[in-house]
Amino acid sequence: MNIFRFAGDMTHLISILILLLKIYATKSCAGISLKTQELYALVFLTRYLDLFTDYVSLYNSVMKIVFIASSLAIVWCMRRHPLVRRSYDKDLDTFRHQYVVLACFVLALVLHERFTFQEVFWAFSIYLEAVAILPQLVLLQRSGNVDNLTGQYVLFLGAYRGLYIINWIYRYFTEDHFARWIACVSGLIQTALYADFFYYYYLSRIKQDTIMRL
Amino acid sequence: HKEETTKDEL
């Protein structure tokens, strides 16, 4: 495992910890999209079907369990926790995620490496992860002013995707293997979504700050 | 020639 992959995993982990910290400390999930969180839970559950069949390393297995458990915990808090659920911006979180799930599943049925249960769901999880952030980005844009923690959550997720791309480039030149094309193409699309969002979101915030200062 | 990796990423 190279340093870029490890740094990518750590920024991914930090983004989830930021979210858990925000929910725990403020007892609020304002500005967080439940739909994005449910999509991530679905992503981890369908991708890590190999948890008990294919062992890679202790690191991988532990991280898989951490990702599944933390994403389920966040969804549980936002749906069931008596205090947290009250702060959920239901009216702003309107992205039609069910169509995205359906589209990704159809795509996985068509584009996969082998037509087996695990491989189809693995491809589905890769496609779904690429677009899972969309409800969150829509919510951020609609709600306007966002607290720092929510902004940092998206920032760290974006960093994770960027580092994974550097990891693939590094692996391509240093190993006899190259990363799977389904993951690479989906990863590039996903990173482009973040880049586009950061470009317009932070640009508009910098403009706003400048106007405020004037 | 290069071969695809096993699924060793998260």
C-alpha cells in the first residue's frame, strides 16, 4: 500500500469522524443529507460482500467493518435519535435518490467484470459511490450558509477521491498491475463532481466574504 | 504486460 492510498483512506475516515463528531457534539444533523448517508451505507454494504469470502489484510477487513458500522450509525442517528432527527432538513433534502439507485443497478447489470452476485453488486457499489454525494451537494447549495463542520466533511471526502486518483497513477508506474477500469472511470467522474462543486461553491463563498468585508 | 489488480482497495 502506498502513501497516497493510505492518506486517501485516512481522509475518508476523518470525513466520517467529522460527521459523527458534529452529530454527537451538537445533537444536530442540520445541513447533512440523509439520502447521501443512506446511499453510502448501501455502497459499503454491497461492496464489502466479500468481507467473509476474500481476505486481503487485517487493515482492509477492519476498515471495511468501520465503514459499514459508521455509515449505519449515522443513518440510525438521523432517522431514530430523538434529538438529532428533529434537526434534519427534510424539505431541503429533495434529491430523487431512488432513480439514481435504479440507474446504477441497471448499469451494473450491463457493465460488470463477471456476471456473478458479488461482481454485479461490486460494480453497483462503485457506480453508486460516484453519485452518492449529489443529494449532499444539492442540499448544500439550497441551504446557502453551511456550518464549518459540514463544509469540512465534503472537503475531506473530496481530498479522499483526489488522493485515490494519485494512488492509481502511482500504482500504474510502480507496480505490474493497474487498477480496475470500472473503479477508475467511476472514480474520475466522482472526483470531477467534487472539483466542479468546490470550484463554484468556494468561489462564491470567497466572493461573498469579499462583499461582506466591503 | 500489466494485469489488473485484485480488489485490494476500499
